Amino acid sequence: SDLNKKANEPENKSYYGDTIDESTIFNSTNRLINSDNFRGGRISSVMGSTKINLYNAKLAPGENFLDLTCVFGGCEIIVPKNWKVIVNVTAIFGGFDDKRYFINDTNYAEGVLIIKGTVLFGGGEILTY
């Protein structure tokens, strides 16, 4: 039960929706997204950390927007290797790093994920495995 969960223990949940609306305040959250038509959404992390794993998700066709806000917190986003991703994040006294590795022979997915938002006194990164 949630009452027995330690305060500093991350909340781990699988999620099957096509959009995400995740707010983490003074806590840690880990989400595994299992969508066949991921369209984006919103992630906020204030004085906490959020890890979103999209590795098992499929991107919807067209432009899909993920709005990101990290204030004194951190965000980690894991995407599949074949996703086209555009990062348009403004960092003020913080940073947002694109740590994906690229393979020349990749057959890219049909859609594109556009990550936009602000990092203030915090950090974030986008990764592939």
C-alpha cells in the first residue's frame, strides 16, 4: 500500500496512455510508457526527479510535443534509437543534454518528438539504449 511506501522511494508505474501528464514535486517518479501511438504531453519536476522511459513506446505519425519544466529538479527521458527527436529546451542556471548515440543506417519512425520547455536551476537529459 502507498501508506507503507518510504517517502524517498521512487514511484514506479507502467503507463499505457497515448499522452502523459506527469508532475513530480519533492519526490522521484519513474514511468515506463507502453503506448502504440505516443503523442507527447507534459512533464514537470520541481525539487524532485522524473525518469520517463519511452523505449517500448511507438511514436504517433506527425509532430508530437513533450512540454518539459524542471525547476531545482531533474528529468531523464529515454527514447528508442529510431525516433526523430528535436530538442528545444531553454536552460537557465542548469542544463539539458542530448546524450543519444546515432547510427547512420537507422530506419527512422514516421513521427517526430519535439521536446520543448525550460530548465531552471536543474538538469535534464535525453538518452537511448
